[in-house]
Amino acid sequence: FCHIWSQIVIEYQSTERLEEDLRQMQSILESGVDSGEIQKDADCRKIAWMIVTYIYGAAFIWHICNEEMTVVKLIEMFNEQIEGFLAPVLIKR
């Protein structure tokens, strides 16, 4: 995945993949607004940018670290960061 991703995004300087990832993430966040899990005034586009940027960076780091960064470590870091991005806009239940 990382090899293909780097070819598409970095080598070919394509923004199509980025725009699709942003659109999908924003859609997921807007579903959270619609279901009452995320505040109505949340800037879903901005949060989508933060999350997608983090995912791209994490994928790149994982790619260059080879075996030093296990998938489990990456997922743990990812979960902590996503919780941080969403904490200000989540509706407490």
C-alpha cells in the first residue's frame, strides 16, 4: 500500500487520491454530525484535513521505518491522535 501510495501521491504529484480521501473522511464526520455524535458546528472539512494528513504521515513513517514500526504500534498511535482530533467536537454521552 505504502509503495503504491507514494508513487501516486509523491512521484506523480497527484491530488486526486488526496481529494478522494478528504471527501470520504469528511463524509464520515458529517455522518457523525447527523447521528448526533459530533457537534453540529464542527468544521468537518478542517477535521478531515487533520485526520487525512495524519494518516498520510503515519503511512509514510511506517513505510520508511520498515520493521521498527509494527502495525500494532501504528494503530495505537493512530487511535490516540484521532481521539485528540475529535475530543473537542464529540458530544459526551
